[in-house]
Amino acid sequence: MIADLKPYSEYKDSGMTWLDRVPKHWVLRPAFGAFMPNKERNFSMREKTVLSLSYGRIVIKPPEKLHGLVPESFETYQIVNPGDIVVRTTDLQNDHTSLRMGMVRNRGIITSAYLALHPKPGVSPDFGFQLLHVWDTSKAIYGYGSGLRQSLGFSDFKRMPVVVPPPDEQAAIVKFLDWANARLERTIRAKRRVIALLTEQKQAIIHRAVTRGLDPSVPLKPSGIAWLGDIPAHWEVRPLKAVCKIQSGTTLGKDYGAQQTYEFPYLRVANVQAGYVKLSVVKKVAVSMSEAQRRTLENGDVLMTEGGDLDKLGRGCVWEAQISPCLHQNHVFAVRPDKSKLDPQFLSALMGTPYARAYFQMTAKQTTNLAATNKTKIGQLSVLLPSVVQQREILVALGRETKPVDTAISRLNREIDLLCEYRTRLVADIVTGKLDVREAAAHLPQDDVQAALEPDALDPDEATDADADAELEE
């Protein structure tokens, strides 16, 4: 059905380079002709349901998440209603997520650092959301920000030209996109489930190799770690601090007085993933030269996170000096092994095993569902130590055994990327009038459309909550 879509019969010039032509009967107007700003504040605490912008969706924030950078009183928050559209307005040019829009489904309150908009009569909320989402994914929104951090206020937003089809056509567009998105999303989620199973398989392979070695007939001895069991008899067990230097990171916002400061790239928790470093967005910090020298990463450092969700605590990877020089924030530890005793890649593999995960979960300081560790606890982690020669033999064997799994995961991730790119292009082509969906929408089975409207559960590994940054802005 998607392949059968055709362009409209007549077009006109939109006057915008990125948009080009639009259907002749669609109306061009400034954004203030289609949206009005929200001005309702939560005075006297009329509303208590706190909402959050998470991975491009507005969700109810559970009570256990009401921590950290939240105000003493939610009276400063704004009240939003179903059909409102929330926009994260800061760092337009320094953020590559394209997930700064969310549609409100429940009445509640959300930080006033966000721009909340209400569609005017003649603009359906669902179409208005898709329209603004295309502005975001096309990067057209970047040209309307102002200020040092390229922020977007309504005074900036109202100048944006928007194109609006007739109401019945808006309904057809929304109906078709709901149907198409549901099918694409189901395919993407099925691939992600396969990736999760393959990842479990890979972790099991690694756990067996780094806790038992390659020889199944080797004599064993008790490890002394209750949740691990036996290990090869000739292996040592030592605390991490005995074979590694543990380096703390720099604290943001530190006052250096009269000292001259220099700007350096630094790694945040968001950069440190399980098994790899994510460098799509790397921020900078100004520090004194002496501070930089104490917090500079070295090739072979094993990065470990200090806090976050309990199941991700202590996740880490090996730093390979992709950026040099580079610092790290205080919520990321740099563990520097003595390479004559411990190979960094072997330590990184150990960190992903169930026994290491269990250690961090048992020793973490917990606040509801959030957890944190510290330099002392990291240093007390029991590390399994075969000889360095054996460590490297194990790593080579693991490389061979996990290569087919990595290849399969890589292929599935690429397929997901292509599906996401296709979905973004499809939505943009339909919302901006490059494809006519009126006839296709009219022939959609109602059951299929209704199924498409049922919201999918958020994948916890996908969620990225931007509220902390927004509250800092406020």
C-alpha cells in the first residue's frame, strides 16, 4: 500500500528551500496562526501528576523518579492538557537525537523550561505534532533558535512558517501514519528482541570463559565469592585496587578563581555504554591545567559509571583514545590496570559478567530504583586473575566465538537504522505533501487502524530523560 502512494496533481512554491513545493490547496501560515503558547501555571499546586519528556514521548513520571533536580515546589511547573505539544527548546545545534517533541496524553504538569503549545482551531493535535516533528527531524527548526545555547522561545517559534491541509485531509494523514508507524514499529521491536537474545547468548559465552578459562578439565578451587562458585585452581583473586589505579573525574561548575582555564572535551555517563563508547555528542568543560592533568584519560583505561539504574551500575568499556586529550566527569571513573597483571579488555569483559553485576547491585547505595557506587566499593571488587598470557588467550578465543553473534547483532542494528530512516522519510513526505494518502487512508481496515493507535510500552534501554537538563535551564 505504501509503494502505491502518488504525489498530488497540483503544487505551489512554499517559499522555503527545505520544503520546496506543497499541494496547491494547502494553506501556508506563520506558526502563531496554527499554535498558541501555554500560559497555565500550577499555582496553588492544582495538579500533582508530574509528566516527563522521554524518548520523544510524554509519560507520567513515577513517584520514585521524583528526585535530583526537581524544585521544592511544583508551582513553577506548567499545566498541560491532552492534545498539547511539548518542545524541548535548548541546545538546538548540539543535540542530534531529534526527539525533542512530545504529545501530551494525560493532564498534568511539566517543567516550564519546555515550550508547551496548543493547536488552534483547524489544526488537529495529532497532525500538529507530526508537523512539528518533521520540523525537528529535518533540522529546519535549528534556524529559529537564539542565544548562546540556541534556545527556542515562542517569540522565535511564532515566525516559523507552517503548511496546513484541510481538516479532513489532516485526519487522513494521521490515520495512515498511525497504520504505517505501527507496522514499522512492530518490525523494529521484533528485531530488538532478537538482539536481546543474542546479547544474552554472548554474555553467557563471555562469563564461562572469564570465570572458568578455556580448559574444562582444569582443577578447580572455591573462589571465595559466594555468588560465583569455583574457579581454576591456579588463578588468583585480588581486589581491583591491588592491580589498578582508580581515577575520579572532574566536577562540573567548579570555581577556579583567578586560575586560567582551558576548554577540553569530556565524557559524561551518557557516553559510557556497556561495551562501547558513544561519541555522537561530546561536550566540553573549562578547567585549570592542573585539574586537566589529574583527570585526563589514557589509552587502555576502563571506564565505569558511578550511578544510574541499578541494572546498569558499573557498566563500562575500554577507552581507546578516540579523542585526545579527553577528560571525564566525576560520575565516570577511569580504572587504569597494571598491564603486567591485568589486560584492560579482560577487565572490561569481567565487568559485564553476572558476578560483577551482582557485586555492584549488592554493594550499591540505593535511592528507590536508582543506585550509586563509589571509588572505595569499586576498589574492593574481587578480580579473577589468570596470567596475562592466559587472559589474552581467552580474549582471542572469545573474539572467535562471539564473532558470529556480533555479526548478527550488527546486521540487525543496521536493519533497524534503515527502517528508522525510512520511517522518518515517509512521515516527512506525507506531512509536507510530497505523497497523497487520502485514497489509501480511506481503504484502511478499521481494525488495523485501531490496533495502530494502541501505544507500545517504552523500551527501558531506549528511554532518554532530558528533564534534568531542562530543569537546569529553568
